[in-house]
Amino acid sequence: MPLSHEPLTQRHWDTHHVLVLADDVEADEIALLAATRWRGVGVGQSEIRLSRHSSLFGPYHISPAVTGRLGLPRGLTAGWVVSTLRERGEPPFRGTLDPTGIARAFQTGLPIREEARVAQFLVAAARRLGGVVRFAESGVMVAPVPDAALDLSVYSPLWMEPEAALATVQQLVPEFDYSISLAPYSLPGGGGAIPDEVWANSGLDALSPDQRLALHDAANARDRQALSTEPELDRYALEVSYGEAGLVLVEISGVEQVPGALRDVDWAKSGAIKYEAKWLPQEPNHLLMEFPPAAHCSLRTPMGGIINDIAATLHAAVGGEVLDSDGFPINPADL
């Protein structure tokens, strides 16, 4: 879609959120990302329709003079103007940690409902596409750093038993071991039902000897079944320590509802197995900061490389799809 030579007026910048990208980013690339959040996304003449309430219009050319005046990064010369509902809630609490920058941009009232969905998408799209978002009214610019969101998830139809998963990741990092950070078992259900007439009594003292006996029999039956049934494994975790850099976790669990990027994948329509590789630094709050300390930032690139390698190894073992922490699909070949 060619750039419009019509400049954005100051009124556009004051009253509309603007997604600012390089001029070689195609409308179809934006639409593919949007389709993970909304159904019925469409590309028309100078418009990317997100929903019946929201659209992106453009791309408009951004001149060097405007770039300098607004403090936009050089090289980002295409502006997509956002049309959406204005829906605001309460202001953010003082000291709110928010890695997206949205709380910083909406000091008088956080976006809610549709505007919140749009704001979150704009930040995620800017991260993936190497752009920035300038929010209306406040004029705050958010420039999300790509390596600030490292976690990756492999969604697959295949379940790996703990021994197999551990052996798989140990090929890459031999120090991996089982983690106790995630409860691995769900207790079995079933058991004898306590008679309704027992629960009909309002107090323990009102129970007759026969009712007390029935209560004990029902409890004993439930205990016997629990003890004789093997617990069903439905989630577990693996971990490895990187010393002062923190931990890398791989959490494996079944999920009934998959992200929007997988809604039309046949094998995922009834759920999937999620293999999530994530970094947990020694100071987890740093992950919640838009501008964390320099020491934390210096670790993101090497830890991101480790997460990528783990996700690629897991995908090679179980197949499926790889999604980033924003729910956008990633080609495993790019890991």
C-alpha cells in the first residue's frame, strides 16, 4: 500500500493514537497480527479494519520536520492513524508497574474494553514490527523493546511425559532438572457421595447414630478410592539455574482454550499442550518495568537466545506452533 503524501495534521496527532512504522511494512503484515486478536480483520483502500469499532487508516508520510518536532525515531516515516472508541476507567495506581507503557500514557484514566484491546495491540504490533506508538491527548510515545518480552510457547497436540521432556531439553542444557515450582498433580475425583439427608441437618449435634455412620462410610469410601487411584499428571515443570542471571523454566500443561492465533488450527480446536519457556530473573519485578535497570537489560539478549534455542528444540520434538509472549506466531526457522 503506497504512502499517502497527505501529511498528518497536528489535530491527527492530538486526537488519535498513531502507530509509527518503517515505510516498508505492508498493511498485510499488520493485518496478520491483528487477526490474532479480532475476527473478521480486513484490508481495504487505505484502511485496516480491526473490528466494527476500530480501524487503522494510512499509511501517511511523516516528514523529517515532524519526526524531529515530536521526537520520533528516525527512519520511521509511515503513520497509521487509529480510529477507535474512547473508553476510559480509573487512573493507574501510583507506582504501578507496567512494561507496556500504557499506564504512563494514560495517567488520567486507563483505557478499558475496546480501547484497551486496541492500545495493547498497538504496543505489541510496534514491538514485533520495530515501530513506536504515540498515544493521543497525552502525546506519550511508547517504544517497546523487542527483547524485553522473551518468553515463548510451543503449542502442540502431543503430550511429552516428564522423562521425555527432561531428556529433550537436557540435549541442549544438561543441567536441566525437574522443578518444584509448579504443582505436578491434580487429585483424582470421584468417591462415595455423602447422602443428601446428612447435609439436610443444620448441625452436627442433630445427626442420629445412623446418619453419623453414613457420613463416616461415605468419607472412608472416598479415601479408599483416592488411595487406590494413580494421580493423573496434567502439568509439570523443568528448570535450570543460571546463577545471578536467574532461572529458566519450562512449564508444561494442557490448555482448553488456545490463543487467537490458533483458533482456526484443526488440532487445537479442542485444546492443546502448552510448552512455555520463560526467564525468571533474580528480581522478577524487573520484568514488569518499562525501563528496568541496565544490569537487567544487559542479560536480556543472552537469555533470549537461550529461550529461543529451547523453544526450537521443543518444537522439533513435538511440532505444533510457536507463539511469542504477545500471542503472535513465529516461524520456528527464525528462532
